[in-house]
Amino acid sequence: RLRLHDGKLIKDRRYHLQTYPNCFVAKELTDWLIDHKEAPDRETGIRLMQKLMDHYIIHHVCDEHLDYKDAKLLYRFRKDDGTFPLSKDVKVFMRGQSLYEKLVSVDESILKVREENSVKYQRTFLGCEIVDWLIQEGEAENRKEAVELGRALLEHGIIQHVSNRHHFFDSDILYQFWINFRRRRRLTELLSENSSRTLSESPDSPFCLRKLNPDPGNTSFLSVQTNKEIKIVSAVRRSSITSLAGNSNSYFSATPMLAFPPVAECNPKSVLKRPVTNEELLSPGAPYIKKTLTIVGDAVGWGFVVRGGRPCHIQAVDPGGPAAAAGMKVCQFVFSVNGMYVLHLDYQTISSLIMTGPRTLVMEVMEAIE
């Protein structure tokens, strides 16, 4: 957006006796993307701008077109007309970017290369160090407010503990900026991002997480009884306990007959005896231990159900699946997924992280000490 302003592609334009401030012509912008090597061709340029439309970054000046057309139509950045939706996530991200720029642009910055357990980390700082700095710079009025800001930055993936073992604390624990805001990004990176998938929100249909795109040529459920026929499934996400039992369901091919005993049924209601809060899990001396599970997905996924939110818990485990083999149990709380702290997320978001991530899943879970 700023580059387009500098290049005078964004300017006030007159059309049908009306002036539209701070807008650009779609066709001209597609030309610009190709000329500046932000897109290899027009088709990619259109897809990139459609991505920006889908995320409410640009829009047609009269909102008459919901898609981006490579034509002499006027579009505008929502940031230029005050319609950009400032959600909490966006506000935290922008705050993190502002703090990062402030920190890297000063002499004697607290951001330094430091070492912990013989490993060097970039852009690091101590928790108590940044709390002092936030108060000193007027970014927070007191230590409590500074800690709350630090926790928000960590929960949104902007900072993290260097080995991802702790939330943010006002102490001598070492943290680092996880995002390098100064790295030059290309628009084409938008097309390589994994899109989150829509997941069932019905509490009555817990599902075992399964990859939607298994390896080619290996898409069947493997039989545990060699004399039974192996049926190929048209899609690999398990939707409900009824579908696992072989009943008709749109996720399976016609009249499916699963060639293995169905997963042990679970009550869709919570398996937890009582609600547990993040504060309870993280409080010093709490009766919980943390375990790291490495789960290598099979042809159809990992085999467990995650439910709840803030924190999420394991609702059910396929006794014959990869998760059970790795030591996963019901009632465990999900602490991190592939290195990302997730105690503050709901199960739909965690499910999306897992389903769009690598086949080898590394999860940290917390379970009660018996």
C-alpha cells in the first residue's frame, strides 16, 4: 500500500462526475505487480489481490464487486478510507510491530543475541528487562499492565520463550521476537499459506483428526483383520462416532464398510470431571505434569478428538491409532502444537493448526498427577 502511494498509483480519481479519494485502477495495479516482480503473470496477480479482498484489506470503492476484476474498475485499501476492521488480533499484531521497530531502532537495544543451553538465539530479551523498558517508554503504566501486554504478544505468536516452555513472566526467563517484522515479504507468499479448514462445531459429533490430503496411492484404512476387504474412502476426516461405526455419511464413499473394528465410542459430552482454567494449570506447584508426544500420522491422520477451549482437552483417542501409540490419553490438556503455545485457543483453531500442519505432529500435553 505504501509503495503504491509512493508510485502515485493510489490517488484521487474522478468517475461519472464523482471523485473517489485514494483509489487505484485494478488493471493498472495488475500491470504494476508484474513490472515489480510481485506476480509472475496476470492470473497470479488477480489471485493475490483476491486474497487481499477476502481478508478485508481492499475493496471496490462502491462495494459493487465482491471479487477482484482485472479491468478499469476502482478499488481502495480499507486502511485509506477507515473501513479496515481492527480486530483484537490485528491490534496486537500492529502493537507488536510498533514495539519491535522501536526496539531495533535505538542504540543499546535490549534485543541481543543470547545463549541458553549452548544454543544461540536472535532478538532475545529477559522478561523483567522488557517489562522495565515498557514502563520506561510509557508503553505500560505499571508492571501488571506490562505483563499483560507481554502475554498478549506471546499468545498471538509475536514473541515466545526461546525453547517454548513458558508463558510470559516478569522474571529473568529468556524470550525472543518470533516474527522478524523487517524481513522483506513478497505478496506471492500469501498463496503458499495453508488455508484453515472449516471444522464441525457440533458438540454431538466429535471427530478424529485426519489429513484431508493423504499421500497418493495410500488412501485406505488399513485392515487389522487380513481376511477382510479394505475399502477406499473418498475423504479421510472422521466426522462422528456414527460414521466411525460405518453408518451412511457424506465423508465416506457409498455404503462404506470399514475394515476394522470401530473406535471405542465416547460420550460427546466432556470427559472432564470439572472445568480447569489456564491459571490453575500454570500456577506453581499445580498437580499437573507436562509431556511431549511425537505422533507420526498414518495414511489417514492421527486418531484423536480435541474439544473445549482455553484450555482444550483430549476427548477421545482411537486405541489403534498413532496418537494412542505415542501415549496420548483422554483428559490431557493441549499445551502446544508444533512449538506453538495454544492454551488460549479454542478447539476449532487447534484442529486447523493440526490438520494443516506436517504429518509428524509434536504436541505438549499436561495431565493430572494421579
